[in-house]
Amino acid sequence: MDQKTQHDRVETARTTTCARCGTVEEGLPITWTCSVENSRRVYFCDRCGRENLRSIEGRLDSSWW
């Protein structure tokens, strides 16, 4: 088994939770938004990402919006 296949299996076994509304998805959805806050990656679902895009682009922590 090569490393890429092994990595793919680990990635799909994980779930991702929206930091704003709590929506849970399998794996890491490619349409979700990722932000780094306090040296930690947080993810936002499609809906939360669209609703707060200006704040995310302005690099405001999610506690401000």
C-alpha cells in the first residue's frame, strides 16, 4: 500500500465540525472555509462561510461576528 492511499483513508475517516453552527460532515469538505484563529484551524460550513465572508476576509476572529 502506498502512502497516498494510506493518507486518503485517514482523511475520510475524520469528521469536520463547523465552528459557528455545529454542522458535522464526513471528511474535510472542499467547499468549506478554513480560518486560523489563536494558532488553531477552524472550519465553517458553506452557509456560515457565505454569511460571514467579509469578516473572515478582514481576519476578524469569529468571536467578533
